[in-house]
Amino acid sequence: PDQGVWRAITIGTGLADAREVAALVSRFPERIAGSAGLDPHSCHEAGDDFAHQMAELEILLQQNPFVALGEIGLEYHHRLNPPDQQITQFEAQLDLAVRRDLPVVIHVREGRAGYGRDAHADTIDVLTRNPGNRGVIHSFAGTSSHARAYLDLGWHLSFNGMLSYKGNDSLRDAARMTPADRLLVETDAPYLPPMPHRGKRCDPSMVALTSNLLAELRGERDDDVRAWTTRNACLLFRLDLPPEWAAAKPKATQW
């Protein structure tokens, strides 16, 4: 809170990770919320044990107050499971999210794995086939065209320190066009710190730098962007609004 960060969501990208997240949330329930899922790396490592790990994931979701399922999705930067297998495992977890009535944190990464496939196009196809899901495209790194497709499907977009990197003009365009009520901000700590900290370890306090840049790009006040992204996160993940908001009864401009 001394850095202006009221609450954070930390993500479990596999079963061991998710158990550590659950323990952390139990220690700091007022400051930290958590999610759990089998990301593409965890799915690859699971091998033939994927079905068993899915069963374990469901038990973890039943036994702990996770606010989302994820991160899950498609990874085409590293050579992991073939795309069709990744999609099957992705959709299995989307089905689980519907059963548990949880929003989803989605990982989408293009890259150099040589699959000859577009990760964003495949993700958009998957989400189109699964209209019962809701959530956020985490660490969004696509173009304004990708952004438009996700937004049309009802998804939120979350931006991080990559907004500040040279050459990311298309990403900045996407940030400008995202409606205020679909906008989220994150760090992806310990990765992708905003400038001027690139190359260093990222921490959650750096989210303020990204928020400030987002406001500048959109021609909006810092306070308004922080209020919108806080409200959006609370509504999407079913978190209580900051207690000072309830006490102060914020004006409409803060929503």
C-alpha cells in the first residue's frame, strides 16, 4: 500500500505454483488474491498425466478461494505441445471454468516455434467457440485488430510494461482504443518491467508506472485510469471495492 498498490492477484501456472499461491493468499487475504491453472508449459510437462492434473486442479479450485482459473492458453514462442493439443487442453480448462463459474486469465504468445500458426487467431477461434467464458487476455501483446476481436467477444485486455518499449506502437494503439470498462493493468512480475527498469526484476509496485503511461497515451487523468482499472478488476474477479471508496462514495468520474 505504501507504493499505491491496494491489492494484487498472483497467478499459479501449475499445481505446485497454485498451492504456493493458496498459502500466500491465506497469509494476506486482504492484500492478495490468487488464481490457478495449467499454463501451456505445465500442460507440456504433464505429458500423459494431464487428465490427472486436471482432476487435481479442480480439487484445488474447490478447496481454495481462487478468484480465477489461469493462466491458461496458447504458447507458440517455445516449442511445447503441438497447437491442436494445446487447444484441446485449453478448451478443457475453459469448460472447467464454466463449471466453477470463474473468470479466466488467458496467456497468448506468438513466436518462433515454427508451428506456422497464429496464436491470436487460434485463441480468438477458441473463445468464439466457447461463449460461456469471461475474463482477461493477460499481458496483452497483440495489435489493435486483435484487440478489437477480443473486445467484440466481451473480453478484458490487460497491459503491462511492454507499453513503454520502443517499437510497440501497435500495442500502444490497442491501449488507446480499449474502452475504459474493459481496461486492466498489470506487471507480470517478475518479468517485463516498464522503462526505465527494463532488464531488472519487475515487482508489483511498478504497475503505477504502467498506469501513468496508459493515462498519458489515452489523454486521461492518472486518477481516472487507476479508478477504472481498479473497478474493472474488482468486478471481473468479484473482489470487494477498496474500503475508502465505500466510505467516500466516489463520484461518477472515478467509475
